Amino acid sequence: MTSPHTPSVAVVGAGPAGTTLALGLLQHGCQVTLVTDRTAEEIRAGSVMSSQVTFESALEVEAAFGIPALLPPAPRIGRMAFDVTYDDGSTAAFATPLAAPARSVDLRVKVPALLDAVARLGGKVVVRQAGTDDVEELAASHDLVVVSTGRGGLAELFPVDAERSPYDTAQRSAALTYLCGGSGDDTFRYHVVDGVGECFTCPGLTVDGSCDIVVVTGVPGGPLDVWGDVTTPAEHLERLHAVLAEWFPLEAARLAGAELVDDGSSLRGSFRPVVRRPVGTLPSGAHVLGMADVVVLNDPLTSQGANNAIKSAAFYLDAIVNHDGAFDAGWMERTFANFWRGWAQFASRWTNDWLRPFEPHQREALAAAAALPGVAERIAAGFDDARLFDPWWFDADAAGAFLDEQRAVAAGPFDTRDLRRALGQYATGVTVVTARHDGRDYGMTANSFTSVSLNPPLVLWAAAKSSPSLAAFEAADTFAVNVLAADQHHLSRQFSISGSDKFEGVRVHADDGDGEGPPLLDGTVAHFVCRRTQRVDAGDHVVFLGEVEGYDAPGGEPLVFHSGFYRLATKHPDL
């Protein structure tokens, strides 16, 4: 066993999550064993595995790991075009640029490149179809075992979380196809036949160069569930062209005459979307940690699989390299809880809802997107970060308020997205502002915090008037500003959404003995307890000024926000 600062970690499963985590661990000096059921050559020569449309947030993670330098350049996906047809024949459609290009790289290209990189960096790559006995051996010889594949029955080590798994059966049948010879551009096209199924397409990079990737998903037993008797690549291609001609004529015309990239270019199947408990217990009593699809398996219709996998690797890497102690079951539960609260819960909730026919307020939003660019942009951005659908996608009142807000924005003097981009060039720290009112704790994420005066010691921050917590902050006499540390980005996301469970799993303490003061978050680089002195209306926000009555600043690496992403602060090389 190695010391906790340079742990030995076994990663079982060499998909996007496992290879990304292994690569990151090696870059941090850890000893890594990566178990794959196939060699790089076998993967290259095998069949396609997913559509893996990778959006901006996940691409940022890959860039931090140096992954783009390991891969050939992939076609950019710069736009989203969406249309829906309802059972009454009515339709809605919109098109919008993506905030940043997405990419899709065939895993037959990507995974072998990452496997090669892991080996070059000194990782031990073991080719084996791992079962429970193999995982037992790894647990006995490593500080931590992370399971990122369900093959060999390994998923059964992790019990199903019934509360987070609303479906008992598969909700879609799916068919994946890689085509060459189509007429394409840089658009991610998403077509819905409400209550029947979906088709999405995008440009991608495959083993022989550029291609079109096509995914058709259908309600089981419905008219798009037509793949059960298909057995050969030729039959798959013929069936795909027939389905497109009947249900998605725009794609049929664009892909007329397109052929399979190779005999491994098609995949069919279905599975139940499910969330599992993150800690698996081996027969010996040893614990292992589940990751990616093993513990959060979403239906492919929202194309979240690759994004969840890559983000899970980033969350787990942070937890591993910043941990000083045993990787016990409690640590595993906390690590997954941070990933769930910070990322996976949003993708799961939205995907599970997207499986149902659209509600009236959702139909209204989709129709409004054609005339309101902000609505179209929010929907497209939600494919990158599903938190952006909360709460308006799920609640009729919130949807109405969101659409009213977007109508007001559309009447403003500037292109809001471009203004937001420009304002985002100013880097800030990230805080969670908390208060206690009527016996309840309230909190919201804010990067508007700033010092105003040292004598007297005054600070300010701003809250959106649309925030459900605003009334509590207006009523409370005191508030606390908690300045987040670099490893607390999950708290930033957790406190940025509406809901009554923001403090779930968060370690806090009160700033006074009677517990009536604002809650203080553990692990921050600083906190300031303030008496509210002034409230100022400021457009769509309210500005709060407060006088500092107490503070603590243990220091550490702060969380930084710049240009729409969380960042790490580093000392300037010239200083």
C-alpha cells in the first residue's frame, strides 16, 4: 500500500470514465491499474459503442486532462436545430448556436488513444474480463478500487436506489448508426414525435474520418420500436432508411444514399434507466466505489452518457487526490453524493422527465423558443448542463416567469448572451450566502460579493428578484458569506438551484451558541457574518449591504469563476 497522498488505485472498466480517471490519477502521481476487457487493437476493430456527443462542460474537463492533444481533430458541432410534432399534428421548431462547439469522437478512436496514454505514463493496463474474484484481488492490493463497468455482473455489486429510479423497465428501444456519404454540416439535429420517439443526428469523427451519427429511440411497442428482427448490418441500414423516410423526412433526404462506415457501425438495444448505490460490498467485506454508468445509467435519448462519464471522472479525481485518510465506505458515499448533487441529479431528473410526453407549459416553452432566442439558448445549453432546466422545465409557474423574463430580455438594448459573455470575462470568486429565518436555513450561490469599505467594514452581494429565497434574506437581520474552496464546486451548483434540500449532506455549524445565526459551511477558505444594513433595488436584482460583525479566514485554494466555468487560481509565473 502507498501513502494516502500517492494512493494506488485500480480502475475496472476502460470506457470514457475509467480511462479519463486513470489518466488524471497518473498526472497527479498516483499508482494506477486500469483493467480493460479488450486490447486497444480489439477496440479499434470492434463495433461502435455510443453516440458520445460531448458538450462544452465535459470538453473543458478533457482539455484540463490534455485529452484533445491525444486525438485527431473532430468536426465541430456548432448549432442545435430542434423540432417536435405532436399527436394533433401541430409542430414547434427552433435553431440556435451552441455557446461553444460540441464534439463526438468514436470510442473506437478515443478509448485506444487514452489506453495508450495511460500505459505511456506508467499505468499498468491489464486486459481481463473482470469478475468479482478479480475485483477481490485488486481490493487486496490497492488502496481504492473504482468500478466503471457493469460487465461480468459487476453492476450487481451496487444495490438499486429505488427512490432515484422511477422506472421498472426500459422506456426506449434505441438504434445507433454511423454513416458516411450524407449531406451534413455542423448541426446537432434533434427531432421528436411526441409520445412515439426521437431521432438525433450530429457530425462525428470515426475510424475512417468524418461521419454522420444517427440515434433513433422509440417507445417500446410503438412504431419506432422496429429493430427486434434485425440481425445483419445490411438489414440495419435498410431499416434505418425506412424509419427515416416515414418519420423523419428531413433526415431521410439529407442522408439519402448514405452507407455504413463499416460492418461495426451499428448498435441496437434497450436498458432500464437506473441509479444505484455507490458502494459495493465484496464477499470479503471490502468496499469498492461505483462510477459513471454503473451507478447513474440514463436513457440515451438526451445524450448525457458521455458527459456524465467525463464529469464523474473529474469529481472522483478531485475527491481522491484531495483526500488524506482511508478510502472507506463513508468517503465513497460522500464522493458520490458530491457528484450526484453537483451534476448527476440534474441530468437524471431531466432525462427521466424527457421520456414522458411534453406537458402544456413545456409545449409553450418549445413554441416560444422560435421567437425568443434566450429560450432556445437555454434549452440548447441544458444539453450541456441540465441544471439549466431547473426549475422552469418542471413547474408551470416557474415556466411562465421564465418566459416573461425572456420576453423582457428580448426587448432590451443588447444581445443578452453576448453581454453575459463579455461580463463573464471578469473573473470572480464564488460564495454561498446563507441566512436563518423562522427556524429554517436558506442559502444561494453568488459571485457578486465584494468588499465596499474597511471603516466601517462593509460588503455587498446581489440576489435575483426571481429567487424563491429572496423573502427570507430580506427578513433576516444577518447573513453569512461563505467563500468556497477549490474543491467545493459541487456546493456552488447545489446552492444555485431552487428546492428545499439545498443543505442535504452539507456540513455546517452555527455562528453563535443558540443556533439562531446564519449557518456557516465547513471547509471554506473564509466566511463573513454580517448585519444587514441596506437593501437596494437594482433592476432584476436586489443588492444587500452588510456590516461585518465577525469573520474567519483559514485560507486555502479558492474556487474561481470565469467565462462560464469554474477555474483554479494559480500564482502568476512572473511574480
